[in-house]
Amino acid sequence: MSTQPTFAPKTVQEIKPARRGPLLDTGSHIAVVGAGAFGGWTALWLLWSGFRVTLIDAWGPGNSRASSGDETRVIRSTYGANETYFNLNVRAISLWREQQQRWNKSLFFNSGVLWFCYEDAPEMIEATQPFMKKHGMDYTYFTPKEAAKRYPHINTNDLNHLVLDPYGGYLKARESCQAVNEVFVRGGGTYLNKLAKPNPLVNGRLESLTLSDGTHLKADAYLFACGPWLGKLFPEILGEIITCTKQEAYYLGVPAGYTHLFDSMPAWIDLDGEDFYYGIPGNAYRGFKIGVDKRGESFDPTSGERIFNENVLAKARAFMAHRFPALQNAPLVESRVCPYENSPDGNFILDTHPEADNCWFLGGGSGHGFKHGPALGELAAEVISGKRDLEELFRMR
């Protein structure tokens, strides 16, 4: 079966000399463009680190156009042989728990993640085992017969086995972005609901932004964490690196007699090697969510219509009818489009503009970035402030 960079991006083989950005004085002004999972969390960590931070977003945190919109996201530590993402997610889970307790707001739901495996030893699962053992985390393996007894609404006949990651689950998406923004503003950060564009470089530095109201914003350093819009803001540098695809998610109405089974089950991921369907139990009574991770058509995040493709939906319905027979005639109650901001290899990008070291890029979430938000924001704040070397896996050069 084919592999999928989103699920387990390859580690970097080439060892590069360490690089570190300029050290910023505490109190320096940093402008962050993009209030999604990457930008919002990084802005908050920079604020907590003593910097003056202005966070800017054209349509608001968790808006319907953004990669960080919609209701929910899966959170999983499983990343094949890539220990960087495994460790990052372990840290993220800890931070999600910590912050939701501090904020008294439920954002992380530890329902577990159930993997549907067709092969005897899928690399995605087995290559993660050394990292699981290092952290004292164990998976639970089920034969198809065992799984059918525990989850009677799932057809397991064509599966080799199933694996439960009890440490994962799902996150509230748009609500998390809005919660982070609220904490950021309460903590003294400045939030602007405006469109921001970079002005031409001056002597190797970005000196200012032009906002949609015609004003200019000056800062000591700038971070662009604007998801699928990164390639449009910097076409010569990122136009071929960050690409946007249309990814669809559907919410199906569960038959009344099965609600307790579907709503109480773990989030799930199908390791078929092609479509990589995933799903999340109905949260806030919105229906049973199924998402399509196989890369869709090219998409314009600004003007693209959020309308599902009939063929993509039909194929997803056929899968659901097979895997979850009770949903064979389930009505479509909602549909969403999630624009993926894809990097060439599925790895995140955290690096400087090649001609201006006070201008930073953070992006390339590639469909698996949201869950890492708090941990990646923590890391990015240290890198951008000059206190830590750039993460080798996330460098462009």
C-alpha cells in the first residue's frame, strides 16, 4: 500500500549546520499575522515570554475559511518512525490538558483513537512502538473478533486487526482558536481584525505591514502564520512550497437506536493506504464526522465555494456503509471544506525569509498540524526570539 506524508512525514536525512535567528530584547514588538492554531498559540507564548505582541487576522480566529476552522480535529501521537512529531504531540497533549484546566473550558476530549489496520504490521503503528515504550504509553491490540464484540456497530471482517491509542482523542477546533485569542487579549496582547500585507524589504529587513484600513504597522519582528494564504503573500518564495487543496468533511445523522454506540466510540483512522478516511464521534450533537485525508483538488481559500464534490461524497458514503453498516442510509446533516496548507513533504515550516531575518514563516500544517498548536507555539516562540536553534526538520534551507 502507498504511504501518506500527512500521517508520517519523513525525517530529514541531511544534517545541516545549526542556525539561530537574531536574539530579541524582552519587550520587543512582534507582529503575528494569522490567528489560527499556529499563529494564535505562538502569539500567546511570545506574550507570556515578555514580548509586546500584535496578532492580526482578516476574518478572525477559527473562521470558516481557515485551516483551523470547523468543529473538531483528531489528536494522535502515532507518527511512524518520526520521533520529532511524536514528542511534539506528547508535549501538546500535556499543554492541552493544562490550559483547558486553567481556562475552565473543555477543549481536549480523551476518547482515544482507533486505527483500522489491513496489514499484519503497518509501519505507521509499529515504527512508533519504541517511542511509546520510552514514554510509558501502551497501545491495545484487538483481533477483528474482539473488536466486533467491543464495537458491534463496526464491520471488522476485512481488517487484519485494530489498534487503540488510549491517549489521543479529539479537540474542539474553532472554539480552541477563539479561546486562545481571548486569553491573549486578556493577558495584554493586541488583536486586530484586519487584512495585513507585507511591504517591500528595506536594507534586508521587513519594516512594516499595510493593513486593510490603509494604516501601517511597524514591529521589530514579524511572523506570518497565515495557513493556505502563505503562498499568496510570498509567491516568489512560498508559491511552489505551500499549496492549498480542498479537503471535505461530512456530518452524518446517526439512526436514533445507535446514537449511544457512535457517540461513545473513539475517534478513528482507516489505514487503507489511499483515502485515509478518519472520523470523530458526534460532539455537541452535530452528527458523526467523516473526513477525507486524500489530497483533493487545488483550492482558493479566499474565494473558493465550500460545496462538496458529489463524487467524493459518494465514495465516502460507500466506505461508511461498508465500515459502519448502520449508516448506510444516514442523511448528510452538514458538510464542511477544510483547506489544507500542504508542504512538499508534509513537514511543518518554521524559517526566516531568505532576505530578511526579522521576517518569519510558520506553516505547512499539511492536515496534521492543529493538534500540535500549543507545543509548536512554545517551540516557535523560543526560535523566533533567538533563544533556540531552528528545528532542523522544519527548515527550508
